[in-house]
Amino acid sequence: MYTEEIQEQIFVDAVFTNSKIKPRWFIWKGRKHPVKEITYIWKDNQGEAPLVYFSVSDGANIYEIFFNQKNLNWYLARVHLEG
């Protein structure tokens, strides 16, 4: 497995219910990636900004995306590619 650091802002379609966040798909490099599985969720801070991280799979690769709760933007942190 190959890991690539990305750190780019992305567009994410997510459902926010009962203080939970569930990403459904995201767009990176003009391509829509479905979130078929959320494998792990954790929280961190970047200065005063609370971040919620998600390890998600599109069925082939694993992506680490996060939601910045201060500026309300989504980012792709890294990609774990098969092969």
C-alpha cells in the first residue's frame, strides 16, 4: 500500500444528525468518490480549530478526510492507495 500526503480542500456531501457527521461522498481532482465505508473516526485540534477526522473507503482505496469545525471546510489529508 502506498500513502500520499495531500492536505487539499475538498467538497464533501455529508449528513449532520444528532451531533454526528456522516460523509456520503467527496469530490477530489474533479472525480466523485463514494464513501462505501467509514473505517475510523477521531478528533484533533489545529490551534483553536476542532477537527473531526474520518478514515473512509470507496471500495478500493482508503482516504483520510477531515472537517474543520471552525471554518466549516472539508480537507483531504492523505490517501492510501492499493498497489
